[in-house]
Amino acid sequence: MILAVLAIFFPLPGKAEEEKISIHLKVAAGEEIVYDNTLEVLACPETADSATSTLNAMCAIMQSGLESDWSYWGESAFLDSLSGYANNSGGNGIYWQWFSDLEYGQTALNSHILTEEEDLLLSYGVNPLKLEISESAPKVNATSTISLFEFGLDENWMPVWNPAAESALNINGAAYNNPTGNYELFISTSSPYIIYGERAGCINSRSLTITPLPLVVEEEPEQEEEEEEQNHGSSGGGGSYGGGTVIPPAPSNIDSIKLANFLLANQKENGSMPNIMITDWTAIALAAEGGNAEKIKKYLLTDPHPGNLLTDYERRAMALMSLRVNPYNGTKTNYISKITEQYANGQSGDAENFNDDIFAILILRKAGYTAEDAIFTGALSQLLSAQRQDNGWGSVDLTAAAIEALLSVRAREGAENAITRAKLYLKEKQGQDAGFGNSFSTSWALQAIYALGENENDWKKNGKTPLEFLTSLQDSDGGLDSPATDKNTRVWASAYALPAGLKKSWTDILMDFPLPAGMNPENENSGTNSENINAESEQSDKDDDKEGNEDEEPQVEEADEDLEKMILGEKISNPGEDETALDKKFRDQALRPGLSAYSLAFGRAPESEADWEDVIKIASGRWPGRRNEDREAAAKKKFLKIYRHEADMDDPHENAFITIAAYGLLPARKLKDESAALKSFIAVYGRTPENLEDWNIVRAIAYSGAKRR
């Protein structure tokens, strides 16, 4: 490492002295903006002892006045430290990186030749944001899509720009939440919109300006001309009247046919969708539409595992009920029992959450329970007590869902008042563009509006209804949101939007089913009285892994084939061994998830007693004895992507993340922690988990205790 001396980079006499260029240089280190100015750069020697001068990026850094250190590899100069921030200082794993007009720099800085008015950015431990606008000069009353992306490196260390979820946009000085990275801005005025993006831990994007075009309204023709046209006929062509272009009215409702076709285009051959959660929501959407649900219904009748949370069982019950399938006995699993058996001590599911109570009320009212049944007492109490001082339940989505649930028990004390307050919350959260921030929230809000018996015209803002806002987000391919958005997210958004476009609430879509004979709804845990309704339901948990669970265990079927081979091999090799003992050894249901994780971690089935000991360790959340350095290296890259620093294997939390992600350890489950981890995964990757590898990451986030520094 050498200390670069500013003096040797002064321009040489002669022609080089006249070479100069104006650029903008920005230097960011963590939360500190070290330098942010326009800089006039003079040509300088390419290397310390070079006789040739160029206008390169190294010149700009040297002439900024910031103290810097450099290393050379041949004639290539690499920045070691700048303004006191050194590469890998104290082993922190942070290095300087550079961008030219937000293009990631992958050459030596003295090899990069500057251009006039270039934006040169150097960053240390922080990534930039990039803002894109679909239409920089939209017409008034149109919508422009604003997309915010965060720079990162993928698992192969290649540069990528991912949607900046959970970010914010600053529009003319006001902050707007941008939960998905894509924001639909309704242009309500011809005044300019100055916009930049921001997100915690990132460098703010550059500002961009939208300059709207005013509406040009065609002058009304004279009455005589109108009458003459009627008398003599008109082809409706260009016409002879002046006054500019007539703007056709925007569609006032979702094109439900195109939207349904978009969903069907993303349906798999077996009837499922990209993942099990989206499959259930799509089933509800297609059932509401009425004509394209048979294939997805056939798939759900095979009873694929919906997940392990109470809300997963509730979502599946809704899907079945929308498809006219009895949730008690229409499939192998009794989904109403799955809901009621998690009711205890006056509330459903996780005591710290209330979304499971919302859906329990909604579903059980459609499953034969009355508003007076005891099971509602606790759930309703939990829901009412969770309503906040701002009249909502933490978000537009859940507040809208709570309205639908409360409407089904509105005769109960406190329900009507809560509904009135919740409606005020939605009014407060409605934007000037008439929407509720994004397509997801707007879809659920619209369903609540319809459940209230109101018309979307009662919710107009600036002459636009929430339905018109949602309609403006429909793309030409029929799907919701911009094609730049992750496809699975678009399918999910489209499944939400279809019922809203059809003006149907969940109460409209879900069919009513009576209580089976012999059930006692007054029992606090009604699930205990339904065992005879579906004798197989008690085995459903044990058989989950046989059902093609797309979300969590995509490796199970292959693992089962390996098991059959191993069992057969053991019986041939050990003809005297008791077959019952062999079956127990290899078919213990508790080991199946561990076997899947082991197979993924080591690329093969277990072959020895030591291997099987590792399967048992993984299944019980313990470190395996065998190591796979490639898997651990891949896990370290995932750690860097999520936590933005290299993993310290001496830190027990960071070591735990690497081990869980690499080997798929299965600790004792804490649903609240997994729910929070799932949100973190979606925020980082911009999608829901799609395979076992992804779920290993979710578990690593949930149980390692690792944190961003």
C-alpha cells in the first residue's frame, strides 16, 4: 500500500494542462456523506510514474482534497482507503465500491475515463438507490409508475438492482410509504413533481422531475354543426373541428376477463400457482369470477399442505368454501377443526397477533356458527381490544379485513362502534389519488367498502374512485402492477384485485356450510367435538409431507424414493433384522424434514450410521457433525445480502445463521419469530419463499439472533 502524493498528480505542462472536465462527485461512508459537489477535474498521470495523462476517476478523487491510499496491481490503481475509511478495517468485510451514472464500476479507477457531467459515486458499507419513472411527462389525470431499486450483489457476486421494498418516496417535500418498491402516482395537477427515494441504510436516489402535460379539451361544436352532422351522417373520423385532441376516458373498472386470463397464464399444469399461499388466494379469486376454477379446485382437493400457521389453515378454509367444498369433510383435513382447536383462553392462535382472530370470526360465521356462540366471545374481545387509538388495526389491509369480520357479528356489543371507527381510519388513510397506497391495500379496502353496502363513488377523491385507482394499475397483459415487479408479487396482487374488480366481499364469495350433526359450538374448543366427522383429520399433520408441499418441503417426494431404496437395501443386507424396527428407524415422521434438509445440505441420502445421526441432529435443531464448506460459503453470501456485512463466525448469532441456512436445522418452532422473519425475507428478496433453500433462510433469520450492525 502506498500513500498517494497529490503533487505528482498535478497536470503536466503543455496540452494536458488544458484538458479538464466537469463532473459531480459524491462519496458516502455508512450514514456519512463525505463529499457531494460538482468538481472540475484536470487530466493527471495514469500512474505515479506515468508520462501519459488522462481524465480518469482517480484524478477526480485525488483532486477532491480527500485523503486517500492506493494499491497497484501492474498499472491498475485500486483505492485502499478514503477519508479515513479503509477496506476491511478491523476485519469488517467492507470495501470501497464505485459507480458511474449508477453503473457498477468493475475496473480500476485509473482505467475509467470520465465524461462531461458524469455522476461519479463512491460508497463504503452502503448501497445506492436508483429511481425510475415510467412517464416523465404524463397527462393530468393519468398515472405514472415510480420504481425504486436498491443496488446489491447476488449469490454469484454479480451486480443486481432489486425493488427497494419498505422504502419511501419524497414527493414535493412530503414522504409517502413505498412498501413494494413500486408506487403509482396519480397526476392531479400540471405543476412539476420533484421526487427522490430513500430507505434506511441506503444512499438516497437522485431527484427526478415529472412535468405533467395539461389536459387539452376539445371545444364543443356549434349546435348547428351538430345538427347537420346528425342529418347528413358522419363516419366518426378525424372530423373538421379544431381545438386539440380529445382524451378518451380512462376505464372505470378492472377488465376481469383479462385479469383472470393473467392468473390462468401463470397456473401450473397440476392446477397450482407459483406457491401455496398464492394458490389459495387465486382459488378465491377464480371462484369469485366463476368460470375458470375447476383446475385449481381439483388441485386443492388433493389437500396440499397449506403451511403451519393458523392463518394458513384459515386461508385454505376460505379457498375451499369459495369453491363450494365443505371445509369440514370435503378434503382429508378438517380445516374448521384446525381453526377451532387453536382457540383457547378466549382467543385464536398467537396471543400477540389479531389477524388470526379476524379470519376465525369471518370463517366460522360462514361455517354454521352463530354470532352468539361462545367461541366468538374471546375472539371478538381480542379484536376489539386490539383496535388502536387511530381507529385501525395497524394497516389498511387488516383494518379492512376486520370490518368484514365485525360485520358478520355486528349485533354483538362493541362491534358496531368498532366498525364506525374503522371506516374513519380508512377514510383517513385514503390518498389524494383515491387509492390506499398500493394495489394490495386498495383491493382489500374496496372489498370492505362493498361489505359495508357502500358504493365506490362515495369514496371519491379528486374526482376519482378507489376502483378507478385500482383499474389504473392494470397492465396491458391483464395483470396488476408494473411488469418490472416480481412476477409472483404481480400474481398475488392480481388474485387480490379480481374480487375487488368484481365488487365482491369475502362474505359474498364464501359459501355457507352448516354445522355437522353432533357438533357442540358452545364448547370453547369446538375442534374436540369433531373427531368423528373426519376420522382421517387427526392424521393430517403426520401426512403433511406426502402432499406435495410446494412452500416448505419440495424435496420430500425424492427423499421418499430414497427411503424406499434404503429400506429395501437394509432388508436385503440384514434379512434377520426385525422389519418393524427397520420401518421405525427409517419412517419416523419426525425425521422426514431432517432427511430432506440433510439431502439438500449434502447432495445425497444418508449412507452410514453417522449420517443418520446427523439427520437426527438436524431434525432436532442441533449442529451436524459433518461439514459442507460449499454450503457454508453460499450461506455466508446470503448473510451478506441480508445483514450487509460479512459473517463473523466467532459471533455465536452469526455462526448460528450460517449453520441453520447451510444445513436446514429445525429448531423448536416459534411462530411469531418465523412470521417476523418471513417479512424480513420478503423485504430483502422482493418475493415469498419458493423452495426449501428459501425456508432455510427464513428459519436462519428467525432463530439465529443475528442483526444488522
